[in-house]
Amino acid sequence: MFRLLTLALMACLSIGIADACVTRSGADKMMKKDHKSAPATAQPARPPVEAVREEFEALRASPSAERCELFLARHPDSVFADEARKLCSAARSQEQSR
């Protein structure tokens, strides 16, 4: 039995989690540390349309056919999809003329 515990402890030491393996209080400490790192109040999630709008604005700032296609693949039914398709056509034309 002692040999098995020794091997288990050696395994814990080799992967750097000795505190959690040796005592339960080690695991408790790890959990408390993770709990303390969380903010006291969580920020409310922003509306999804805000994230899509920001992504579209970035696309509009520097359009490329590849970026347009990625945007349309992620947001094919968004309110910005029609304008993204126009940007995609223009970017393809510009890239082909080079």
C-alpha cells in the first residue's frame, strides 16, 4: 500500500500538481484561487448583432474576396449580407484585374 501511495505521489510531483495530490486542501486551494480570479460582477453579454456589425465594419475597412467569403459563410442571413456580397463582387473584380 505504501509503495502505491509513493508511486502516486511521484506521479503527481512529476506533473506539478503535488498540492492537489497530497491533500484535499490542495484541491480546495486551487478551487479558491480560480474563484477569486473571476470578476465580482460579470459584464452583460453584448447583442450578437453588435459583434456582426463590428466584423462587417472591419470587412468594409479592408475588403478582400477571402474575408468577404468568410463573413458570408459565418453570417449568410445577417442584415449586412447583401452589402457584403457587393463588397465580395467588387473585391473579386479588383483582385482579378491585378
